[in-house]
Amino acid sequence: MTSSAQIDRLAAQIHDARHTLDRRQQKIALTLLRLLAEGAPVPIERLAEAVDLSPGQAEQTIDRWPEAQRDDRGHFTAFMGLSIPHIGHHRLHLHGGRTVSAWCAWDTLFLPELLGETARVTSRCAATGAEISLAISPAGPTDLQPATTTMSFVIPERKFGSDVINDFCRYVHFLASSEAAAGWIEGHPGTFELSIDDGYRLGHLTNAATFGNALGQPVANRELEGHGLIYSAGRSECNYRLFDSSALWCCQVITNLRSLGLTIKEIEQLAGVYLERPEEPIGPRLAALLDRAERRIQERIGELEQVRDRIRTFRAQRADMLAGNAEHELTGDDPRKAA
């Protein structure tokens, strides 16, 4: 398995190859992907209506994205790895019988998160032609067949553009085993092997870096950044905050600490020590905060046990009423009914 540091570096390289999106562009791009996933070409008018813009405003934004493909009517048919016309072997099977294509194997791993759907993926090994399938859900890849399946990958040499399929996607394939991957990679200099789990993790990182705002993270990110808990990548030309994979790492650490019962204020204190006194071990301070959190939990358990006891007493005393035989015990004093 590739190390976390290597995946982080690879995510940064992919993010650099993508065009940076401000908040409005994130919304437009994500909406276009989700409309395309419905399985029919998307007119500019429909996209504009979905994002509360005029067709001219939406057109002005889309014109900057060479990855957006259209048919002879000017309707969108493909964007950012998702294609309505079937190309290659990579398919995403979505709820309701919808099937769309992906430009490369990696697209099938990150697109379901952007679409907000669980997908069944089918493809073929680029070396042997063997059938490959897996499921992609919010929990990650599952039901991988064959279980030995891996994938090839390549570091993009320039910004993704209209020729992204030829420059990047044609090097990114599913391979039925590491043995099959070794032979295929040997014949394609510059490519390397990546596990399916690592490919999914890479997609999650790049999704957050590219679409964080549109994926529902902006408020949390802004609040956490205000507390000094989030690394920021600065601002866009339109003065929107930008967040990269380092911000996602911060969110993951904060989520873990919150799951252990720490408050934002306590995490802020811990972060202050971590950033301002890097030579000081963080473990003892975290241990003290965990002790405090555990005491709060014990107090809360006591309060909840008292509530449970009151529920049990109420059930025992009002068994007839709860069975529907003595409604007056609950509603008899209602002044409107008495009137």
C-alpha cells in the first residue's frame, strides 16, 4: 500500500493539474456532473436554471473548461471523467438502471462521491481482458472481483485540458492482478501501480480539494479556520477561500478528536500547543483532555439513566393509557376539550 505521505503528494499533483474552482464554479461543475448522471445530454438552459444563473452567465463559466464536451446541438454530453456516450470499458451503474461511462478507471472511484450515489462499477483488465467489477459507496470500494485487482496510474505532466483522455486517462486502467500490472506497466513508461483502496483515497482527497465548498464543507471549514484549526490554501481570484488536501487532514484529525468527546475549545487549546510548542509532547495534554471528556460522559450517563428511570416509572403507572384504554389520563385536563 502506498504511504499516506505519497498519496498526499499525488493528490496535490492531481489538484495542480485541475483548474481551481471558486464557490460558484464548484456549484456549476458539480451540478453539471449530477445532471449528466441522469443519462441524457444537458442543455445549457437546464444547467443555468439548476444553478440560478442566466444561460449567458453559465455559458461564460463553462467556456473556460475544455473538459466539457458537447454534441452537435450544443448540449453537454461529458465532463470531468463522466460520459453519456459509452467509450472504453469503464461503466458506472447507478440507481434506477442508469448507466454512464467513465474516461478512466480512476474516474469510477471518485465520481460516485461527487454524484452522491453508490455505484456498481464494471470494466475489463487492460492486460488480459478479464472482467472486473466492484461497488463504490461512501464507505469505500467493496466486493472487488477479482480480489487481486489493482490499477495503473500516471502523474499528469500539465493541466487537464481538451485532450485529457489522451494525455492522462489512457494510462489509467484496471488490471486483474499485480502480475498483469507489472507486464502492462513495463510497456508503458511513466506509469505505476496503485491499489484500489489507495485510488479511492486519492479520489476522496482530490474531491475535497476541488469541490469542498459544493460538497457541503464550506461552513465547517470557515468556522474551523477561524479557530485556527484548518490549514488554508489562500483565496481565489474571486476572493473565495481555497482548501487543499492539508485542510482535509485537519478535518480528519478534528473529526477523530470530536468523536472522542473533545469540544472545539479543547481541540483549539491542543492545536495551540501543537503549533506554538512543537518540541512539547502532545500526548500528555491529550490524555488530560480525554480524562475531562470521560468525566463529562459519566455525568451525562447519570442524567440519561435518571431519564430512563422516569420513562419506566411512567410506563408502569400509565399502562392502560399507553394501551389506548384510558386516554383521559393524558388529555383529561385539556381546557379546549373541557370547553
